[in-house]
Amino acid sequence: MTLATDLTPDTLRNVFAQHPSGIAALCAIVDGEPQGIVASSFTVGVSMDPPLVMFAVQNTSRTWPVVRSSARIGVSVLSEKNEGVCRQIASKTGDRFAGLRLDSTDEGALLLHDASLWLDCSVEQEIPAGDHHVVLLRVHGHQTSDETNSPLVFHGSAFRRLEAEQLVS
């Protein structure tokens, strides 16, 4: 087998899109206003002791420096009910939180309703990684939706839904 060696950003974007991933909104209240970013690179289970999760953020992000200034960051792993929410928060214009149902913690973590998982986190460490930074987040609290909200998946540059296998009796 001969592997392709075209490693241009456009080619890699298409190649990496073949790996399905969950989508997380990382949000906080900063100076009394909701702030947030969306990450398809979010990963759980990085470490159990201490409890760590991670994601990657572009070095050029203008929103991440604002969000990371909060003592706590709410991570909402988005569900199929949040597809429009994902597009809205990722938008570069307008009020990205208009009409959204949100909850916040006393420490400033901002969480979206209808997500499949909520985590209350703080920044543990940021590691330079090429044109991105890998961000390790320490988990301080969690809540799940008890499987009532199926996760939203990003694959092939499109949002997808997981289908449960139907059992025949």
C-alpha cells in the first residue's frame, strides 16, 4: 500500500473529517456576558487521577483567550437536540447566545440545556501544538442526561446522529 503524502491544510481537513468525533461547547460567564467556543476535538478520559479532559484550539482563536479567563468553564457535550445551538455558538457574527436555554454555576461555568453530558472544569494546562494549543481541563463536577439526549457526532464535515441497533425478538 502506498499512502498519500499531500499534507496541505485543505487535504488534512478532509482526511481528519473521516474520524467521527463528539462536539462540545465550552462556555463561561465573563464580565457578566456569555462567551463560548465549539470544539470537535474534545476528548474525555485523558486522566482519572486527576480527572482531566482535553481539546485543541486554534492559536488564532479570538474567543478562547476570553473564555479561558474564567475561573470555571462549562463543557456541554452536545446532543442531537443541539445541532442548531452548535452552529449558533460557532457563528462569527450576531448574538451567539440569543434564545438559548442556559444554566450557570456560581464559579462562572455556563452549561447548555439538552446536552448529553455536562462538566464543570478549570484550565489545568495549555500545551503548544503547531497551529493549535492542546488544552487540558480539570473536571470539578459532572452531570449526564441518563441517555435521554443522544450525542451529536461530527463526521465527513457534517453533523450525524447515532442510531441504536434495533433488536428483533
